[in-house]
Amino acid sequence: MVSAYRIERLLGTGGMGWVYRACHTVDGRCVALKVLREDQLRQDRAIDRMMREAQILATVSHGGIPQFFECGLLGDGRPWIAMELVAGTPLSLRMAEGPLDHDFVIDLVTNVAGVLAAAHDRGVTHRDLKPDNILLTPTDPTYSVRVIDWGIAFHENGGRYTNHDEAIGTPTYMAPEQARGGPTDGYCDVYGLGVVAYQAMTGRPPFVGKTSVEILVQHLNRPVPALAPRCPDAPFGLVELVERMLAKNYRERPSASEVQLELRKLRHETTAPTYSVYFVDGASDGTAPVVRSDADAATAIMRPTVRS
């Protein structure tokens, strides 16, 4: 038992805590119960980070962020958080199968950008956006993705729960300014989302290496490999946007809300009906039309193809 929650089974473990399926003994509500691991009690700021996650989940209300219910402390001082139990598939499992369909990528990035925009509006930066922290929930009526694990997020008004200048995150998805240990804001999340999109489209992230340091050096110093040659069939607007999201200078990146807006427009354009226009001769006897060159356009007559 943890407070009024009866633990049923272990769902998984992360860098800081165990996550259990648990049910409230009074109202019957089933939750994901996150409990700090015993070994983390000796780690600097581990308790603060768990409490920061609880604070952020309670502060940022969005369908793409697990709903916060309550939190507390165990007898040994370890914090716990009861949050929405989400039935979803980690994006990392889907991406392990290979590059994803471009329409899927557009919808995915649009929805994740919407979550980030809501967080950024409240002064919250995730700082560890990666496929493992994105759950696909396509049958959920609330939202089609969940962004999880806000334990190392930065809150501009977080007081003692924040550490603005840490080089913290996952190297493969870390923005250059993060790698330097400099101040981070929402634009570092946009960079991380750009890496996720790049990997989803090509089957691999832009930078790989044998060590974390090798990867971080590439994020800092090497140009991002051109995306278009790796996925020549992708819509130009998507390719161009992802490359802007991966700009080394954060001032050259779009905001999360701008990413969402641009992709919504692109999605509309790619699903809009198209029509074929033929330049044909003036025959009206039902015979097949003759397609003329652009040079004949001035004297050609446009009419639909006649089908028997």
C-alpha cells in the first residue's frame, strides 16, 4: 500500500523511479504510481526532481500530458506521484520498425508540438524530449499522444526545484545550448523534436557516435546532414521545417506553436483535392484529346477527358 493506493504490479522503471499500476481502495481509480527508487535517495536533488515533476504535472493542463492526481512521501522520505494511467505505445518501439510514413510524421510532430507549446506558455521546458518519452495513444479520445517523464524539466518559476545551467538530457536529442550547459528554454525542446522527426523520417538520428561526448561534439560543431537526400519523397515543407528546427542557433528555430501552425497548414495542403488540367484540340466528336505543349496553350481549349 502507498497511502490509499494498493499496488497491483510493476509497469516499468526509469532513471529515477519505479512505476506501478495501482488502484485507489476507496474510489477504485487505477493510476500510474511513480515512486523514487531507494538508491536515488543518495543522489543530489533526486527528491527535488520528483517533486518538480509533480508540480509541473499539476501546473500544466493539456490532454497530451498525464493528468496529476496527488503526491506524497513514504515513511523513508521517498516521494511518490499518482498520475493518469495511460495505455499507449512508446514511439521508440514504432520507430524501431523503420522510417515512418510522412503523413504520420506530420500528425505526430503537430501533436507533440501542441503539448510543448502549452508547457512553454506556462514557463516549462521538458529538456529530455525523445522517442521513449512520447507515448502513442491513437484510440484515446482525449489526445493521440502523451509526453511523459517531466522529472528534469525546467520551470522558470520553480524556485529550489530548478537548476537552470545543468547540461542535462539525452545526448542524441540534446540541443547545442543544452550541451554547453547554458540556459535552456522552449527552443531546446523544438530541437529535440526536430531530432525525433529526422529519425522518424530516415530511420536514424542526424548524429550517432560511440560515446555521449562524441555525439555532443557533433551537435555543437557539425552541420546537420541534409534531410532531403535521405527521404526524397518527403514533402518539401516538412523537410524545410525540420531542418529549421535543427538550427544550431536557437534564434533561428521556430517556436513550438509555430511548428504546430506550419504543420497544420502543410497537412491541409497535402490533403486538399487536386485536379488535372489538359490542353486539348478543339475536337468535339468524342475522340481522345490531344495534349499540346505549353507553347500552344494560347490557342488550346480546356475540356475534360472523354471516357466511354
